[in-house]
Amino acid sequence: KAKYPKAIAFAKDENTIVITQGAQSIKAFINQRKRWTAKSSNYKDFASIYVSYLVLFVNLAIVFLFAMQFFSQQYFELFILFYIAKFMADLFLLYPVLRFFKRIDLIKWIFPFELFYSFYIVLIVALSSTKSFEWKGRTHKK
């Protein structure tokens, strides 16, 4: 990306779709996500770093507001407002992708999984910065 900044493009063609086997267990899935997240500490370009932090802080805010709503009605209102704003942003980003992959049927799952996803992102980031992970038979330590 640094050497050829305009050379990265999305190949929006059905013939370029590659299907791979998913992780075979929860442990393998979490290890995969920890590996992906751990690699992000090596990002150098501003856009990637910005998006990484934006995703983390938006999801931290959702988790925080969800917890705080049990202590104050004011936090409940902020949680609902933030949740709806996040849903609208995610819908805006995901709709074209779902349409391209002919999976519009999955739209119904975006709203209910927003909260789960926020906890998931925060957990994976915490695990990737504190725990080792396995990849290709090797253990990588933090």
C-alpha cells in the first residue's frame, strides 16, 4: 500500500470469489481473530490505524453504555441512541456487500447482533494484547 497507494482495489466480480474452510472450533476461531488483531499493531498507514481505533472505541462505547444503563436512565438513552447510530452505519456499509454476495436475507441479523459484536470485538482486542495464540502449529507470545 505504501509503495503503490492506488493499486489496491476490490475485484467486484463473482469469478474472483474464493471460498475457504471456516475455523473448525471456537478455540481455532478465537486464535484466528487474535492473530488478525495482533497484526494490526504493525500497521503504518494512517487510514488503517484510524479505522482500527474507530472500530475499537465505538465498540468500547457500546459496551460501556450498555453496562452503565443499569445505573442511570440517562445512560440508557445514550445507549439506545448510540446503538441505533451504529446500526445505521453498519447497515450502510454491509448492505452493498450482502447484495453483492446475494445474501440480503442476512440483513435481519445485523440489528440484534450489534451488541454481541461489540462485546466480541472488545474481548478479542483484550485477548490479542494479553494472550498468546497458535498459528500453523506455532505459539506466538505477546
